[in-house]
Amino acid sequence: MKFRRKADTTPVNADTPAEDAADATAGPAAGTGPFDVTEVEGDGIDRADLGSVLVPPIADRELRLQVDEQSGQVRAVMLAGSDGACEFQAFAAPRNGDLWSEVRPQIAEDMARRGGQATEREGRWGTELVCQMPIRRPDGTTATQPSRIIGVNGDRWMLRASFLGRPAVEPDSAPDWEDALAQIVVRRGDQAMPVGEPLPVTLPDDARRVR
């Protein structure tokens, strides 16, 4: 499993290559996640511990972390593959609430405000957003970046994921990407936090920066 400081593209490596994890699974309940940490205790699966999220080795997916160069804080967590990527983050949510239904229209409004558009579709985890956002390339030309945003409500948490690449433009043909997301585990913690606040993400203790 490889970790990358995306701010300067310097890799931060752990010892278990994702490429060697072809037989890794999410345990007996595979396909029903993402999971709360209490659901996977004692299942024997070795996961990268990023604080609020735990990620097992997933075949053909590389785990990348975007780390702020100044503060050393993890800004984003992503699974990357040859045909796309999935960026995800967990947020504090009310117990037995539906935070995703509250934030989904806010995301769509923000997209429209920035010149993009978002439409709803029904997917594996309920209502999701299919988005088109205009971007400017490094050469100054413009393009449209498609994405698919999913929200999963858990026990006092919500996991938000954004698919890019093939899983965004061909949502019905990318079950492997959804299976990868389903293996993510969320650790909410007992601390009091405002609803909607991102849960903290940290580098694994055994990660090492390579220069």
C-alpha cells in the first residue's frame, strides 16, 4: 500500500503493496459496507489506520494521501486505479440521522454556483449526485470534469465519496469501484463534535517519507 504526499508528489510508503493484495477481502460481510469500526472488530484483516478511516489492502487500488506540506495534516484520502479514483472523507453526524439528505442539495447548489451542474440518480447506497464541473487545464484551455458523489450514513458519522474517471461516467459498469468503497471502515470516536465537521485523518504510525 503506497501513501503519497500529493502536495510535492513525494511518496510515503507502507510495507504492504496493494498490488500483492489480489486475494484481500473485507471479511464475511463484504459488499455491505462501508462499516463502523465496531462491526469489524476481531475479523483479522490488516488495515491502514488513518484515524477516522481504516483501509484494507485492495487489489489494483493504490492508497494515496494528500498531505499539507506546512502543517503535515492529511487533506485527502484517495484510492487510485488505472481507470479512475475514489476520494473519501468521514464527517460527524447525529445518531440515527440522515446527514446525506441534508448536505446533498447544498453540494448541488455549490456546483451550480461555480458554473457546474449536479443531477440525482439512485445507486447502491441510495440517492447520489452525478456532477459536471468546468475546469481549467494547465495550458489554459477549459474542460469538463465528471464526478459522482455518494453519501453513506453510519452510526454518528457520514462517509462522503467522490468517484472520478470511469466510475463517474459509467456508474453501472463500475461495481468493482463500489466494492472497494464498501471495504472502508469508519472510526467515529467518542468525542463531541459539531454535525458536519470532518473527522480527523492521520498518517499511519508505520508510514515513512522517502525523499
